[in-house]
Amino acid sequence: MESRVHVVGLGVISAIGKTVDETLTSFENHRHGLGPLSLFDSVHRQLPVGEVKISNTQLANELAIKGSFNRTTLLGIYAARHALNSVKLSLPWRRGILSGTTVGGMDRSEKFFSQYVAGADADFSLVKDHECGSVTERIAEDLGATDHISTINTACSSSVNSIIYASRLIKQGYLDVAIAGGVDSLTKFTLNGFNSLMILDKELCKPFDADRNGLNLGEGAGFLVLVSDQVLRDEALNSLCTISGYGNTNDAFHQTASSEDGRGSFLAMESALRSSRLKPSQIDYINLHGTGTKNNDSSEGVAVQRLFGDIVPLASSTKSFTGHTLGASGGIEAVFSVMSLVHGCVFPNLRFQSKMAEVNFSPIREFKNALNVRHVMSNSFGFGGNCSSIIFSR
Amino acid sequence: MSELKVKIIDALNLKHLKPEDIGDDQPLFVHGLGLDSIDALELIVLLQQNYNIKITDPQEGPKIFKSVKTMAEYIRSHQPA
Amino acid sequence: MTYINGIASISPQHSFGNNPLDGIVSSLSRKFECIEPDYSPWIDPRAIRRMSKIIRTGVAAAALALKEAGIEKPDAIVTGTGLGCITDTTQFLTRLIQNKEEALNPTPFIQSTHNTVASQIALLLQCFGYNQTYSQRGFSFENALHDAMMLLEEKSAQNVLIGGIDEVTDVTVKIFDRFGFSKAVHGEGAAFFVLSDAPMNAWAEIAGMRTIYKPKESTQVTSQLKDLLEAAETRMEDIDLILLGSDDDQTRNSIINKMNVPFSPPTYSFKELCGEYSTASSFALWLGVMAIKKGFFPNRPQPEQVKKVLIYNPYFNQHHSLILLKAC
């Protein structure tokens, strides 16, 4: 019989906090983490971004790490260690790490390229961990979780896909303990990339608002510790929630744009519901992908409306707090989803003022707790039409 | 306009086309040449790189890039002195 | 059971067309590039104009594999790539630096994400199913393969299209050289397969796979090999051909000798044909199926019949993978 997949540990670092507790406090106080760019120099420094307010040096010191690592690795180790350290494991289980990332070590690689293009004597050590897979290996080695190492890169749905794959490995008996989630750091590459697509908001983003103008980029890491029934039992762990359903589909519409009817998003959410055997009416909260772009929010909104009909659950985009953390967004928002279940709360969608014309629902504007939250759905949709949705249940 | 067509073909990598294959009034998007939203962004970059014209609102794109003729007119009226 | 119902490879060899591997190509430089087909049967000129080599080769190899399998649309698409779309990535980065962040063309950025090949395939086929891309260095293809095998096991899919793709550039050669791999010939390629839970017209099945990350001793590899063979009810002496991802005698001997077999099965260093790259094991898988299918073998004494192939790829001695193939 297939094992259930239990979430027993969480770790998150983003623009709104470096721990789960700090993050919750930020949500309670409606305190977002968006502001001016300070991590590196750029002509686009006026664009609001969601930086983790810690330098690489501070991260390395806090982690007592020897050796020189790129920012993505440092953020990843930070959140993954927090997650794993919150769980007491004494037996020799098969442990693996599944991480989603889009930039890998680009924060250092772009420095290398500046030197390389200028014809200067470029420092090749900067590209030592450029590959997405290298970042995950550094995290795996730090945690001692090398029985299985996978890195998924499906753009903005990367870390949800990591969590889904980890769940499947546990269910099929290939792994006992999985640290699953993702990480991405802010880079000049992605800032300029999204700027060239003209989808960055010059002001603070307004997801799901009729007058929204684009997204703000963010960075961070979010990891869950997932275990099988057997590990839960033998280690007498507390199950925070289970992963009850998921869906991974492709919109197959365009390289960057989502279809107007949100068919990929719809199929992903529907697939998640089907695999969880839940009815739409049982979902208590949706953590929307909600980037703040005209295209995503419209497409996702239409899909949500179609799936949930007249009774759309409480929904919000936490990217209004953290910015769009790209490959890390699924992992970070998975942590938020579990927090919602554990604390019986839902998070506000900041700066929302007017409903989009395409839909009949509005996201929630206030932090609310003392709710009976039993099932949370989290959406992540990326470039290349990669659409994923996951449901956590308590 | 012929020069503009050469630039368009180059910017959008339309290797299978020659300037004379693109009509002055031919719709560039949806029908006609069948270009898409990425091409629209590339044309915005073309205007900036070649004519020093900066478009900050991508929503203006459909009007400006309707055809080679509308593009040429826009360039004529907006090119900095 | 994982049956291989369709295969295709675009590589530095003549690996597509009617007479694959007819006339072996040797590498003339450190950069061993693909021989590319005429793409017009599979890719529209309006689509191909944006595609860098990794995307063109991936899309074409996928189309060829599906055609051979007689499948129009797979249930799932899973790819593995070590460096992703590195040409587009470096192009965007270079322009960013040269233009000082002004007036940047968006196309190379859009095409630079690792999942571009898998998504382009989905787009062209209008395939809404499961779509995944792994980037795990020397295990990128193995991750994709494992995921696909699980999808079939879970009965979530009946036909899964998987592929391993990477491209070589001047910059990647320079970088790998600096990290101590200056003797290697750097290659590239796209190898795609249709894996199914039913044999259909399959020539071969995947009888098992094992991966070993940074083994401290070779016994860790041989113990996994023993495990793999036992699970597949196969003895080492039954192996007709070993495709080895190393031309190093020591590597070959360390695994063969420890298996205590009375003779060593014929081995062939497949990287002579494809060069070194993260997903080279996907080329080896194609070559293994070709060996079973055609019973032939380039530049080596031909075994009479190839029924069992073992692929062993010790990628830079960090990512060791073992794949066992059996004829159907």
C-alpha cells in the first residue's frame, strides 16, 4: 500500500523574514519586504525588489560555512538546515534532497562574465557552482542527504515540481526522508531579462488588481521535510499536514504567455483536486501564483473561476509581500501553505483595490486567523507553460 | 521602408523572407506575417537600437507595429532630432 | 517493465537517417559538434528562427523518436540537461554587459530557461500532460529516466517521451578545461526515447538503473552493479556488451575485475563517438539499443548477437550511473 506523505519540518527565508516565526509576524502586521535594490549595482535600481536583508558574508557567518559559495547556495542551505534541524531523526533513513532553481549560481557567473567579456583575466572559480545541479549538491552535502539528489528547472513551477517528485519517491518507496523545495537569488541576469519582457512593475506590485502593472522580482528559499508513514511512526514525529494531491500540466500555448482561458492552470488545479479526491468546495484557501502581470493574473483568475464556480475559496497572492521569487516561489509558498494549516490563518493580498473584470471574486485583503483551515491549494505557473498545483491537508 | 524591412527581417530572424515579401500595408501580427508578442518586444528594441526611440508602454505596440507603413510613420514623427 | 518503443539521436555522428553510424566521425578538435539534419520536416521556419542548437536538436530528435514509436502525442515529456540552453544564456549575458543593460533583446532570455526544450515539444505537439526538466549535472538524464519509469510504474502514463540534451560552446570548453578536464573532447547531443509499459514494437527494455554519487571506493559501484544484475536476474557473464563512459583502462578494470567473471565482455568507450557532456549517457542508451537492434558495432569485433547491454558512465568520477538493457 502506498505511504502517505507527511510534512514534518519547515524552513523559509525571504524578503519578509529568515524564519517561519519572523515570516508569520510580517504577515500579521501586513509588512511586505519590497524595496529598492541594494544587492548589486544596476541601471534599474529604481525597480522595487524583494531582497533577503542579509549579505552573503552574514549568511556564511551565521551558517559557519567554510569556503566560498554563491548566494543561491547560501540561501538554500539556510532554509534547508532550518527545516531539517526542526525534525529529530535518529535512524539511518534514506535521505534525499529535491530542489527547484532557475538561476543556479548565476549571481557569481554574471560577475565572471563581466570580466570575461572585458578580456580581463577572469576568475574561473566564480563559475565553479554555476550549474543548477551544483547548488543542490552543495546543499545535499551540507545536510548529509545524498541518497537522492535532484534539481528541477521548470521556470517558476520548479520547486512545486520538486515537492511533487519528492512525494512520489516517498510513496513508491524509493526514499524515506526528503528535503524538498527550492531556492533562487536575485541576479542582474533575471532583473534585465524580465525588464526586457516589459513585465516589471515600476511601483510595488498589485496582484489580481484591475490596474496591476507587472511583477516585482524577489529571492529566497523554502523547504519542507517530507517523510513516509513508517518514518513518522518509528521516530514518533508530529505530522503538520499531508500532501494530499498535485497536478503537473503544460499550457502548450506560448513560450511566455499563458492562454486566455488558463487551460494549463485549470488542468493543473483540476488534476490536484482529482488526485486528492477533494471537491472544490473543500478547499479553504488558495495561495495564488498571482505575479501581478496582466497575463498571469487574468489567466489564473479565469481558471480559478471556472474550477470553483460561484464559490471561490479565500485566495491571495503572497507575492505582494515577497515579490516573485521565481524558481523558489513554489517552495516558499508551500511553507506559507503549511503555515496556513498549522496556524489556522490566511494571508492578505496587499495593495488590492479593484476586482479584475474577467472574474467575480476578489482576493482577501486582511490577515485572518482562528480559522478552521483544512485544505490549502498552492499554484505555481511558469514560462514554457509549466503549470503545477499542490494541495496540503490537515 | 525597404531599409526598415531589412532591419525587421534581421531583428526577427525571418531568414525565409526577403524585403519584397513584406507588403507595406500587410498586417504584421495575428494574420499576415503572423508575428507574436515576443516579436513585438523585439521591434521595440529595434526602435531603440536603430532610431533611439524608447517605448515604455508595451500596450502601444499593436498600433505602432500594425504594418511596416505605420512603423515608418511612427519613426518619422518620433525620431529625436 | 519499461519498454523502449522509439529512439532517435542527433549527435556528432551520422546518427539519424536511413543508415545510422555508417562511417564513423572522429573529433578533429576539443569541441565535437553535432551533425545537424534538415529540420524542415519537423519544424516550421517561423518556429525555428528562435531556436538555438540545443532546442532544434531536441525538438527534432523528439519528433523522430515519436515517429518511430508510432505515437502522435505522449502522455508525459521529461527531459534532462546539464547546462541547459547555454548559448542563449551567454548571448543574453554578453549583450547585457556590452550594452550596459540597455535595449536588450528578450528572445535569448526567454529561450535560456532549461525547460525550453520540453516546453517547445509540448507546444508543437499541443501536449498538456506532465512536463518536467531535470538539471542534475551527470545525473540529469538518469533523473529523467527514473521519473519516467516511475510514471509508468504508477500507471500515470502509458507512453513517456524522455530525452537527454546538451550543447557545447567555446566558453563551456574553456570553463571545463580550467576545472581540470583539459584532456576531454567536449561533445553535445540530443537523444530521445519513447518509454512505454507495453512492448509494441520495442527492440529493448530497460531492466534497471542505479546511480552512485561520489563513491569513496569502487566497491560501492560494484555492489550496486551486483544489486542491479541480481534484480534483473542476469549474470555478468551474460552481458554481451559494455558501453563504458571512459577510455581509461583503470576504470574499466576496476569494475570488471571486481565482478570475478572468467572473461571480460567486450567493452566500447562510447564517448569516442559523442564526446563528454552531462547527458552523454543518453547517447549511450541510444547506442545500446542500436547495438541490440542492428547487431552491429562500429570499429570493433562484432558480437554475434547483442541481447544484454550494460552502460556504465563514471562522469568525472562524481556521478556514476549503471543502466542495464535487454533485448525484447
